[in-house]
Amino acid sequence: MRHAFVCAVFLAFVAVAPGSPTALAQPIPPRINPLPSLEEASKIEYVSDVLAGTVLGRLNMRYNPKKSGPVTGVIFGDRIEGYRTLDQTTNAQSLAFVQFKRNAQNVEIATNIYTADNSPAQRAWMGVAHALDVPLGGASAAGNAISFRTIAPLGRLCANNPACVAQGLVLRPLPVVTSPMAIDAAAMVGFGIDANGQRGPLVLRAAAGGNNEGVLSGHVLRDAVSGHYARGAGTIVFLRKQNGQAIQVFTGVLDAGGIKGGRGFPLNASGGGGPFGWTVVTNDQIVSGLRSLQGRCLTPENPASGAGGILTTTATCTNNFNVSWVVFAVGANGGNSLFSLVSVATGLCLQMPGAAGAAVTQQVCSGVLRQSLLIEELQATGVLPDGSPTYTPVAINTAAAFGMTSNGLNLHAPGPNGSACLARVGAGEAVEFPCVENHKTFKAVVRTAKAIWTHNP
């Protein structure tokens, strides 16, 4: 009897319950916010006070403490994004992140870079804050770097008591440069870089004056750079970018009388496994200019866009940097060295077009096939009955040999359909020309205006 009563009450409750009779069987509605991924769930948020120079503030960072990976968060109220590396063997940790601020147009730009190592003795991150931007980041000719550290374990108490800053908080010392280098359109283009054993061209140009004071442009290891050089302090910071994405930050000094280099840090997984050293090297050969045997010089335009300028020939060759080039050894082809030619005026590489008769242009140094030139020395071997000279090509295999060359040069880009040589059309554009005499004795080259050039105008 009791059982029948309970069943009756239950059925009556279901009958009067709001909704349909099958409400209890409905599926659980989906979450408004989906469950985080395992990777996201493994991240921990770290909050600490931070001292940058004499300014105290707050730093929030979020990352996975168990492995190397991305870092996100906020510093001084601004968004940060970067990368933390963890050596699983030694537990050594390094950190690099970019601080973003909004300009007057409300556009978010990268203004500062922070690089640091974790100090178990200080129980803190200790490093340097580098300024990329003049008006928002605080960069100037006098300096672009200040020491910074997190404050642990009682950071908030310290932030409320500025006197504790003077009670022995250790900051990493900044480098001292006795003779900063001058960086202009012609200064750095003759150098290369050795970054943890990877060698290649380093082309840097620094603007002068106003909001662009010390702002860097150029290329490192064939990738575009952006950054800042403090002329008075000799300290430098620049980002290495691939496809518009910053993958590494280089920090250091340029001392005309001593060390040129510093440390680099990855900004994402493609930037490497941890911090690395870099040094400026001078093993590449500066070339004062390229002049055809017809007396025409290759003169690079200086396009505001930074790429794509057409190379033209001029009637008068001069010795200024507008007709100066730098040669970098970049590889090998059939046992012979391949080189790239970089303009001192623009920092852009000479690039052959894909079709004969098309204009040769300047492009961002990227290592594409038609920027990798095979350069041959054309040794004068005789004279034709009509007085025209004949030449025999001899492969050049070092940059130093290129600098010592006193005869003509043959510049051509290897390609799938054979080589394409640099030639000229009258007093107009420099163009690509089929290398029909590439592996034969050159004859009557002056009359036919083939690709014969000298290295000194």
C-alpha cells in the first residue's frame, strides 16, 4: 500500500513539474566557455612586483612551468607576449617578451623588449628592459636599456615601501661601451654575423633625429630586422622577423674599439631552444661599386617602401656609397661559391628577374635562387682582329678573391633553365640577359654589351 502511495506522489510531481514530461531526460546543455585544452590547463599564472630602473609596477605572466613555451600576461598595465625556455637538464630558465602599447591612433605597437634569466640566489627574474620605440618606449640617442627584476617573495610589501628598494635589491649591471660605433647608411653593411655558429650577412641602418632617432632597419641572416640603436651608449636591440613574425631578439653592444655582439633569445618555438651568443664578424668583402666595361655604373634607388627598387645605369660613375655594394658568400653551386650582392645605400639584395630582358631589381635579402649569384673573373686572354678583347671566365671561390679581382666580372644567377647574366641596355635599366657565352671564350663583349663588369668604379 505504501509503495503504491509513493509511486502516485512521484507521478503527480512529474505531471505538475514545469516543462515537458521528459524534462528529466533532457541532455546537459553545453558550457558557455568550453573546457580548456590540456596545454592551457597546465599553465600557471605568476604575479609579482617588478622594478625597472627606479619604477615599481606589477607583472603577471602565464606559462607552463614544466617545459619551454609561450608566455602571455601584463606588465605595467600593458599586454606582453613572448617565450620562456627551460633546460630540462640544468633547470636553467630564460625569458624574453615584448611589451605592447597603443599609439595616438589606438594601434597596438611593440615598444619594449624584456630579456631575463631566472636567478635562484635572488629568487627572481633578472635582466634588461630594452626600448624599441622613441616616443612610447623611451628610446633615445643617450640610451635604450635599463636593468629590471622581479621582486620576491614579499613584492607587494616592498612596493608599498619604496625605502626597501634602497636596502640592497640587486640589479643586473648594464654594459659599458667606451667607443660606440656610428651607424648610418654605409657603416654596418660591410659586416657579417655569427649567431651561435650560423654565419651570414648583417646589414643595419639607423635613422637620425626626431621620433625616428636610432630606429633600425636592415637584415640579419637574410631576414628583416626592426629595433633601436642608442648612438651615445652603443647599446643595440633588434627583432629578427620571418614572414612578418618576430622569432628572435638580439641584444648587445656595438663598440668600435672592442666587442661587437651580445645575446639573443627566442620569441617562439621557431626561434631556437634557448639563449645564444652573437658576434659581428668582418670576413665579407666591401666592393666600392660595379661598373660595366661600357662605363656605366649600377646605381641603386632608395625606395621608401624598402624593397623593389629598379637598378639603373648612370652615365657617370662616382665613388660615393650610392654605387657601393657588399658581397657575401652564401653557398656553393657545382663546387663554385655563390654570392649575394647587398647595396650599401639600401641594404637590399640584387635580384635577377625571371625573364630575359626584364629589369634587375633590389629585394629584401631572402636567399632566393636568383639572389645567389655565381661570380666569375673574366681574364683578358687576347684581342680579335677588329681590336675587340676576348675573355676567359674563371670561377671565384672566396669573397677575398672577389676583392682582389682586377679584370672583368661575370655576374649570373643559376636557374632551372640555365643561367641569367646581368647586362645593360644603352644608358637605361640594368636587365637580365641570357648567358649564351657562359662557358665559352667571351668575344666582342664591348660591342654586344654582354654582362661584363668591374668591381671598382
